Amino acid sequence: MLQIDSRYIEKALTANALEELYPLLQNAIELEHSTIPPYLTAMFSLNPGTNPVQRQIIHSIVIEEMLHMTIAANILNALGGKPVINSADFVPEYPGPLPMGIGNGLIVGLEKYSTDVVKNVFMEIEEPENPIVFKSVSLAEMPTYSTIGAFYQAIQQKIEELAPDELPGDKSKQVTSSFFPADELFPIYTKQNAIDAINIIIEQGEGTSTSPLDQEDELAHYYRFEELYKGKRLVKDDTAPNGYSFSGPPIPFSPDGVFPLFPNTKTSMLPVGSEEWNRMNEFNTSYYSLLSGLHTTFNGQPGMLDNTVGVMYDLKLTAQKLCATPFPGKPGYNIGPSFEFIVPAGS
Amino acid sequence: MSYLHAPRLVFTGDFLSDVSTVNNDTAHYNNATFQPNFQDPGQGATNGWWNPEGGAVFDFQNCAVKQIFLPDGTTQSSPADDIIIGQAVVGAEGRPTGKMVDLDPDAQMFSALWCVQLRICTANGDLLFKGDITTTSFRDLQMRQLDGGKSNGQPLGASWTSVITNVEWGALAEQSAFLKTLRTTTQNNTLAINMNPFGYYYSHNDGRFSLGRIIGSIGPYFENEPFTFAAARRLYGINYTPSARGTFFSISNFLVEPDAKRVSVDFGASFPVADSIGTVNYKQDLRLAVSKIPQAGVASRQTPTFYINPNDFIEIGALDYQSDPNWLNQTGGIVSFNNLPDTTVSALAANQLILVSPSTSQPGQFAIIAREAIDGLVARADNFIQRLDDGQSVNIDFYAYQWGKLLPNASISVTLDPPTPDTPVGPQNPISEIYGNNFPAEGLTFNGQISTNPQGKAQMQLTGNAIYSPRVYIDGQIYFITYQTPTVDQAFGTEQVVVHLRDYFEEIANPVWGDISEMMIQYSNLYPIMSKYVVNLADPEALAEKKKILIFAFSRDMNDTMHMPVTRDLSSTKRNTILNWLHNPQIAPKPVVRSEAREAKAANPVAPGTALTDKQASYKEAVKAKNGSFPGFAATNDLFENL
């Protein structure tokens, strides 16, 4: 069961000033970001033209993780803090634990798509506080562990308690985008804006406590991954105890339509100076460019967000070409994107 | 000419050019005859050449500042001398990379950089300065590699000259004496840049696929100077090398600064190299000199070498390059001679610079490897690559110089090249009929007789008029417009203004899929990277699903790196029609039959098989070379040894 190191929740709950929430919101930004490379690696491993539902579901979740990262950064800015996105510390080492001890030692790596990865990693990451069990065993006793949702709730509670109605941050630093609906990504000027925004993160990730849907009537991440795991759509079902069951249309999965990525590929595994090594450097150069662009975006130049969207396409195209490339010296494997932090000017 | 002025810096490294190649074949534009295998890598018209999945990315890789040249004539190359030496030259950060694209499949020799940002940073990423390189196209293509390009496949090199605008100076710039001087010397907070790419890899050899070597120099910009070429004097190669089917040292810029008693010659675009990475391993005795007598030799197979008696020149000095195989990469190939004697300086004021080598066949004589333009005359168009919609006008800027000084009252005649014939399907052209260029003549309006003003500059207004699909399945037409002064120096030949005039097209306010499907299917055919990885451009439902991001890209300014189409070959009326469709995607066909093109295509005035001009024929050969279907250049083993 996915846990967050309870120290972080305690830190939130014992905060006496908004400044004490800054590092926690920075952690939140890092956490939201840290899920994206594993999800994207799985998505990029799907051969173009195959497994469209798998691609579509992961893509929809990645987009929301980006939204959550943006919201967390907006809240940090609204409270007067400064998001840091362009530093080596920002990028997790894969395989490894996610920030804040998420999952009580859950090790997350960069791997090709498989139902095992969906079940054992992705669903673990997105595990709600009280996962609703649909048409299977009866609800067991509710465990009392803390989740990412509880962490956000703790921050939300403290903002409510400590913050003035008008938040102190520089309003011109708030980031919005035409790529997200205005009722999901909105500028955070007031305490109420911050509370509403945190609800969006929690519900998109976990659903509400009684429904797998969030406020936009979309399935929460956990249940979208569960659809992939079960190979069936989760649909309304009046005959089911919770009103939903995995009785919808099947989601076909073709394991042949997945590139056999070498798990947790690193640049150092590739022959120095080879074409593959160059392409990996190109990928990580784009990754750095993206982080750097986001850093600028969240530190006073919100208009830069559009440019970072372009960098995401550079990153995606390079990653997909890597995934289609055989791994030199590792027969049967292809190259996965490594998501390593490099400063391109460095040598 | 500023990139040769002091202070200047030289950088060397690699460039990545992930150009797409399905569009290198004109016949691939015909949707009716397109086959899926045209998207597979491979030579020949029925394949997609070396990089069908290219995405047009251009970026700097492994580039670093090698040395700097100061106003007092000294060169520094140690990081201890100035903080900028050794620092990295990199591309954009936080925004997509620059792009490299051709004007058109019928105009492939003018590959242009778009939206390239250049930054000079420390290893930690701390900024010295950055700026945006204004769009610029290949000029001065010339033979570089003595090995014939055997490992990489492309032995030619070229030059990109431009300016860097929007210059931002990092906090660290204060710690560089060089940058402080550059900043106070340059004008308009703009810098001059010249880059010489060569050694590009079509092949998957040496880990360098889609990489090439690039040598750049950055110096001050001066107002009122051209942007895409240096306001320089020029040396032209006049020694015919059979294996290269032409000359080495074909084109070099140089600057004479009488006050500083200095001549600086840029061999960065012309110095023959042993291999794709710029190694110099031949050791000829090469000397710069001023010819006391006019030189008008032109290299030919019949007269491969011209000689000069040492009494007829004033020697400036020998090129000191032999001791270091890395000389070109380290120096950028720019050679400066300082403290010239007054006689040399005054001789240079109205006499030709020459590059000579002692003759072995005629002892006591010197072979002329390169000579300055006849009478020191240089006349060039600046904005020589144009994309025009009908009804649009643009002023083409011309500059004339003699002995490096702006030349008033120089007459320049500008002529549309003769039409090239259509090529019917046949054994040499298996896929589709290919239509000719340069017609209809009435597509362009311009006054072909111009003369430079007292400042040595002339402008010619060029207007695009409505044309109706003269190339049937490719939008618009390519026009080559040759310009020349009354005497043409055949060692260099003439240059051209090249225009892509888009077809007349009336914007459709409420289009259905059928109104844009041919355009979108063509892009889908030509750029498989899009359909494979981003969105199937031929599928209206997929487009509708991704309409948000597509509207974003199709509505970006042409000078935004995210602009779609990346080739920048769409008229604004067609682009707006696509946007109109994306805003309201109507997938079902219109209930009424849509009206077909209202005008028949303009007929080609010349019959198939009509002979090409020499220039047109050599362009055709050059395109073959570019696409790797040329029989190949032989290696040159004994350059200048037996002259």
C-alpha cells in the first residue's frame, strides 16, 4: 500500500508560517514531475500505430501530472516561494524511490510498457487512500496510512489556517495555458483558489472517496491504470455494489507492439561517440532544455510555457526514435530514454 | 564585413542537422503516385534517401570557443587569457531547437537556418551571451574534402553568414575583456556571424550520422552592411583539380584594413581538408601576395594552372598551417597578417590579392591557386532567397564593392532564367512527370536594370503575381533570377535570387476536409515523422482530435521555431484555410461538388528535352551530389604538388 513518509505530513501540519510550506510544495512539484519519466518511457515503448488505448490513457495521465506540477508551482509562487526546476536534485535517479519516501520504498524505474509495470508501479504510485473495490472482495477494514492525497490535504489545511485571503505572491508569476481548461488551471490569487486547485490534484489523482470519477467526471488515474491492468473499461453498472464494474469494452493489448526497452537505460551503457550515444545526448539535451524552460516559466516568465510545449515535442520525437533503435551489444533490447540531468554546455 | 573585424572569436565543433529527405525528390510530391516505400531509407527515387524520418532539427553539438583575435592584432587561445576561451557554444534552451530546411525540392542548394539561438555558456550553464541568428541560407558551396567524402558521403562545404540579434549579455560577460570590447565595438546590439559547415554525414559511419563539422566566427556588426554575406573582398580558386572536377580554395573572403596595416583572409570555408572533421595533413608551401599585374585566369580542364613570376607580386607571407593537423579547427582558417609594409598596403588598395605556391614544373615561377575577383569587383544580393505570395512585394537589396569599398553607379542587370522543360515519366524518372521551373514569366514583376546609389546600394522591387499551379502537384513555382554586373568574373560566375512564388489560392472561410486533404496528405507523405509519432496528417479525425496543438503550431509566426509547416512553404491563404478547418473540423465531404481550380495550369513554354543552361545543368548535378546519388568524387592525393 502506497505510503508517504509521515514526516512530510507532520511538517505540513506543524507549520507555523507559510514559508515552512515552501519546501513541501517544492517536494510536491518534484513528486509530480518524478512520475512523468516512468509513464512516458512506458508510453514511448508502444510501437507507433499499435496499442492506441494504452497510449491514450497514459498520455491523458501524463498531461494531468503536468497540470498538477503546474498547479503546485503556482501555489508555491502564490505563497511567495520560488520553484526550482533546473537543478540536478530535481531529477530522480531511476530506478529509485520517488520523492518523500513515496510507497515505502517503492522502487520506480524506466521500463517498457507491461501490465506488470502498470499494476506493480503505476497503480501503486496512484493508489488512493481508500481504493474502491469494484465487484470483487468486500471492503476490508480501512487502513490508516497516509497517501499523496493526505499530504496535499495537509498543505491545503495549513494554507486555510495560515494564509491571508489574498495570497502574498507576485500575481504576474501565475502560469496559465490555453492547453488546459480554465477551470483546471487558473491563477492562484486567493486562499480559496489554492484550496480549489489542491482539490483538483487530489481528485484527478485519486478520485473522490465515493466515486472513481473526479469533478470533471473523468476516471482518476488509479482507475485508468486499473483499466489497462484488467484489460477492460470501467463502466457504470447498476448491478455492481459500487455502481461501477470492469464490464466495459475490452482493451486489447498486443505485447508484440512494445519495443523491448532495456530497463533503466543510461547514457553510460552506450558506446561513447556512437550514433546511439549522440542521440541519447540529444534526448537529454532536450530534457535539460525543457526543465530549464519550465524553471524560467515558473520564475516570472509565464509566457515561456508555449516554448516548452515545443521542447516537449523535440523530446518526444528523439525518445521515440531511441525506443526504435536496437541497443548496441544487448541483443534483443532497444534503447530507452534515460531522463538524466546533464548541462549541455558541460563536457 | 564585420565577422572578420576585431574583436572576433572562432568556435569549432559539430552541428546536428536532422533534415528530412523524402522531400528531396520532386516526384514524391505527387500524391497520386506516392508509394509507402518512398518513406523508407535508401537511395533512388523509389526510396526516401538518407533520413526519411528527419524532423528538421538543427543544433550545435560539441562546439567550443577556440581562440579570439583582438584589435591590436594579437590572438589568444588559452582560457587563462580570457574567460570566453574554451567555453561551450550551444543552441536554444527552454525553447525548441532551430530548424534547417530547403526552399523547395526544385531549389535544394539554399538550405536555410531558421530560428537558431546561439548561446555561449560555461560548463555550469552560466551565460556569457546569447542571441538569435537571423534566417540565412547556404552560399558559396565549395569542395572541401580531399578524400572525396568517402566516409560521410558529402565532400562539399558551404557558408552561412548572418547577424545575431536580441543579444543578451550574461553577468559573466563582465569578466571577459574580449566581450567588453566586442560589446562596445558592435552596433545596434547586433553581432555578425559566419559559419562554415562541412563534413556532413549521410552515412551511418563514425557515429556521426546527421552530424557535420562547423567552424564559426563572431565579430562586431556595423550598421548598413549586408546581412547574409560579408562586405568583403573575395578570392576565387583558379587551379583546376581533375579529381574534384573543379577547384579547391574556390571562394574565400578577406578584409584589408589599411589603418591597421592588416590583411585577414578567411580560409574557413575553403581550406582543403583531409577528412570530414577538418584534419589538415597536406603541407604545401602556400603564400599570400599582391599581384602587380591584373589576373584574369579561370580554371578549366584545358588550362588547369596559371603562373606568375615572383617579380610580378609582392609577397605578404606564407600560411603557417603545416605543423598542426588541427590547425583549421583551432584557428577557424582565418589568417591575419599584421604590420604590413606601406608598399604592400598601398598595393592592396587597387591590386588583386593572390594565393600562390612555388611551381615544380616551372622552377622559379609560382602557380596561382586563387586570385581576387577581377578589378576587385564584388556585387551581391543580400536577401536572395524569397518566399512570396501573390500580390506581395519585396525589395531585394544589392551591394556593389570595388577593392572592398562600396561602389556607386554600378549597373546590375537582373534576368529571369529561361524555363526548364518538363520531364516525362521514363527510365530516368520513374515515378511521376516533373514540371519545369521559371514559368510563367508573368508570375514575377521586377525592373531588371538597376544601378547602385552613391552609397553603393541598389534596391529592386520584386512582386509576385497570381499563378495557377504551373507545377500541378507542388504548390507554386521556383524562379531563378540571375543578376550580374557588365563584366562577369567566370572564376566565380553569376549568382541568383531564388523565389518560391506560391500559387494563387483564395482562402476558404468554412472549409471541409476535401478542401485541405490534398495539402495534408502531401505533408503526411513527405514528413513521416509527423504521422508516425505526432498525428496522422492524412486522417481528418486524428487531426480534429489534436486540433489544439495544431492550431497552436499553424498559427505561429514564420520566425517562430514551432511554426508549421516547418518547411515554411505554404501561402498564407492556404495556411489560413487549414486553420479555419481546424477551428471547425468538418470531416464529411461537402454535399455539393466543390469547384475545381478555375484556371488551367500555366503551360510550360518549352518542350521536354530542351537543353538546360550550363548553370541549370550544374545545379542538377549539385542536387544529385547533395542527395548522394552522384557517382562520387574521387580522392585527391597530391593537391598542388606538381604544379
